[in-house]
Amino acid sequence: MDFPLLTATAAVPAVGAILTAAVPAARRTAAKWLALFFSLATLALAVLIAVRFEPGGDRYQLTESRPWIADFGVRYELGVDGIGVVLIGLTALLIPFVIAAGWHDADPLETSSKRWRPTQGFFALILMVEAMVIISFEATDVFLFYIFFEAMLIPMYFLIGGFGDRAHSGSDENAAAQRSYAAVKFLLYNLVGGLIMLAAVIGLYVVAGNFSLQEITAARAAGTLDMATNTERLLFLGFFFAFAVKAPLWPLHTWLPNAMGESTAPVAVLITAVVDKVGTFAMLRFCLGLFPDASKWATPVILVLALISIVYGALVAVGQRDIKRLVAYASISHFGFIILGIFAMTSQGQSGATLYMVNHGLSTAALMLVAGFLISRRGSRLIADYGGVQKVAPVLAGTFLIGGLATLSLPGLAPFVSEFLVLVGTFARYPVVGIIATVGIVLAALYTLVLYQRTMTGPVKEEVRTMPDLRVREVLVVAPLIALLIGLGVYPKVLTDIVNPAVEHTMSDVKQTDPKPEVAVEAKNGEEAK
């Protein structure tokens, strides 16, 4: 029997979470190192998945299938395609950086009237989120996916509400109230989406007789499963609503700025760079795979919502006074690009959307973690409280600039490739939509450069005059992310070779082909070709 590699990749962080939580309270440092060890072990397994995956092979590979709840047709079914492989890799890569960046975020404050939750709990919850996200990327049984799609809300709720940002301008009581509000809002929004999806999952079982993604898509392709038009559309809407909340897509986005603003910087990275990717991934795997006709039916409205997300998120980011909320609204704009690429129904758009998930995770992690280091030094999230940082902390300012330039998709950095593919793929089928979406690029340059100018340049404010530069641990966190942003910007082929075959399968599910160029081009033999 083959080694269950997919199960192991999700089980290792889960076991790590249990062992980390069991470490005695007096051994906080041991708990941190234990959590880091299990995150690195998970990364090693994710690398092994990428090595064993054959891009030109079967659609789903490394599959596992066992009976689970036989009376209801539920099976423990796992499998990965190219899209799942790169997102598992992203998750496993970012978690060690999240743990290292948050090394002291949950330490008790001696001057505080209220002690924080045990340090062990903070790192155990991070590992538990990692386990649930990874198995969500692996699940090919719809019910199995749903369980972990919802279960990850529980550790995230405690990370937001119990280990919030210490850089709060109000009293301890006010800070606790803000954290509680953000955590409850996050939970309620996502629970409502999940309950609607549950109704759709049950409806799918009634129609299809099972929960297997592979069996349902095969039956649809063979014509042996015929859903009534209205039934398919209602089921699609149930799934899409839950994924749009998680994504987050306008107007279901309002929980994100609160959650990211009140979280520590590492947890904010966990939210937007890891957890939210499950929503956009699920749109590709489940919405397009299970409900291809309904996906095409809903495309015009979804494209409009994606455009609103792009422009609205960028516009609001321009006016933000809080660094972390600015990054949150910028992420809403970026998720608009991802959803735009998915529903452009072109191979370039969907390849770009998948790359965007990876590259947005890297760029947002770099920018937010450096911002967290900055905020921890000054004790304030307000942009107006900074100025002239580059003169006293040049390494911090330089890494902040590179993270910001990646966020605005500067050519030569990884997000440029994905954003370019999304726009090309969108323009090929929907030229007007593609043109309007470019407004987001202009606004991204505006909010990023204004943020850098106001915080890093100009006269040195008295409060930042003694600010230390990045320490060794912090450099070790940020440097690999910057190296990846540059490396994947120069050579994205390492990812596109894995992603493109999976995108071809998705395009086949929805029975779409790329539009042919409308302009005649001259062939090499001198003849004209369309």
C-alpha cells in the first residue's frame, strides 16, 4: 500500500498542534520551537507532493479513498491537481514564517492588567488552521471539504479574538471589545455562508446520489447526470455565496478589514494569504467543476462584482489612515482580480488567477510582516505617527518598499506576471471589463507609494528617531519571501508548468475554449493566418 502522503501532510500539523498545546505553561520557548519544527516538517511533505506530482499525468494524483459514513455516501477521498499542489505549497511555506514572525506576539505582558492566553495556544491554533486548510485543498469529497471549510473558523476565531494586536490606541477594555467584535463578525459572516452552502451540499446529494467530486464531474461529462437548469443554478448560488464570503468578494467583504486590523500581523497574514485562498480555490474546483452551466450563467454578474471589488478596495485603501486596514482593503482589490480571472473563462485568466493566489500570498505576507515589525517598534498602526523611518532603519524601509512594489505588481516581481495574465485573459473575452480593471493598477500604485512616502520618507519624527532596524530573526523571515517574489517574477515557469494542465481540465469542465485572435497575423511562409 502506498504511503498516504496527502493524509500525512495534513496530519503532521494537526499532531503538532496537539503536542504544542500540551507543553507546560512555563516552557513557552519549547512550545515555539516545537511548533516551528512541525511546520517545517509539513513544508518538507509539501515539497515531496510537488516532486511526486506529474503535471502531464492524471488530473487528480496521490489519491486516497476510504469509506467513512457509508450510509450517506460520504467517503474520505483526497487528491490533488496542479492548482491544489501550488496552494498546498504556499500554505506550508508561509506557516513557518508566520510562526517565526509571531515569536513574541503571545508572550504575557507584565505591565498588563490582564494576562494573555497561553503562548502555547497561539502556536497550536496556527498549526491547526494549517492542517484544516491543507486538507481543504486535498478533499475531493464535497462533504469532507465542507467539514474542514467550516471547522477552520473555530481556531481563527480564537486567534483573532484572543490574540489581537497590542498596538491599540485605546484602553485595554476598548482593545478587547474591538477584538471581540472583529472575531464575532468574522465568525458570523462565514457561518452564514457555510449554512447556505450546507443546504446546497444536501441538495447536491439528493440530485447526484453521492458527494464524490470526481464521480459527479465524470457523470456530467458523460451525460448520465442531468441537473434541471433551475436546480443547478440554486445549488451553484449556495456554493458560490459561501466561497464569496471567504474570498472576500464585495459586498460580502466587510469582515476582513476588522479581522486584519485587530489581529497580530502574522495572524493577518494567515487570514488573507492562506485561509481566504480556500474561497477562490473552491470556486475553481467546485463551482466550475460541479455546476459548469450555472457558472457561465452567473458570469456577467460575478464579473461586475469583481470589478467593484477591484476599484472599491483600491479606492478605500487610498484613504486609509491605518496601515493594516490599508493592506486589508488592498487585498479586497486583489481578490477581485483573482475572481475576475477565474470567471473570464479563458486559460490565461484562470492560470493568472491561480498564480495570483500564490503571488498575492507572498507579497501580502512580505508587506504585512514588515508592517508588523514596524508597528511593534512604534506601538501604533496609524500612518500619521511615522515619518523618516528609512533614515534610521534602512533595511526595514527597503524590505517594506519591495513588499509594497510587489503589491502594486511592479514588472520583475511575481505579482506582475499573474496580474498581466488575468488582464490578458479577461480582455480576450470581455474587452470592456479588462479595460475597467486596469483602474485598479493605477490606484494600487497610488496607495502603495503614498503609504511609503508618508511612513518612510521626509523628516524623522522624534518618536521613531531611536527605532532599531530589522533584527536577525526578522531578516530571516522577510528575506526568503523577497527572494521568491523576485525569482518567480523572473521565472514563473516553475509554477505555470504545474498549473496549466489543471486549468485545461477546468476549461474542459465548462466546455470553453480560448477566443481566437480577431486580428489577422502574417504567418512565416508569407500567408495570412487568423
